[in-house]
Amino acid sequence: MLDSGDIRPGQNRTTTVERGSFSIARCTCGWSGPARRARAIARDDAAVHATARHSPSDTSDSSDSPD
């Protein structure tokens, strides 16, 4: 299992889990990515999730803005 390293309180951690010949990215927030045959792609899924969902600059959802 690989993980995103040391985290501070309130931060999320991503990991990859092996399930047979597949690798799955997971996050402590409850998210899990699709099963991938390539570990590198599962790690990329985790990195994209962490950047998109848990970046400090992500304070609002653009879909909530009024038109």
C-alpha cells in the first residue's frame, strides 16, 4: 500500500490498495477511484483527486453560484 505521506490534522490521505491484479486509489474522505491494472494510473487518480478536492484554494463550488 502506498500513501501520500505525513498529514496534519484535518488533512486527507490518499492511498493505493491492491485487489488481485488491480490497484485502487482511496482517500480518507471516503472517495475511491476506479480499479486500474496499472499502479501508476491509480496513483495519478489519487493525485488528481487530492488536487481537485482538497486544495486549499478550493473554498467554493462554482455550481452553487447564482445565474
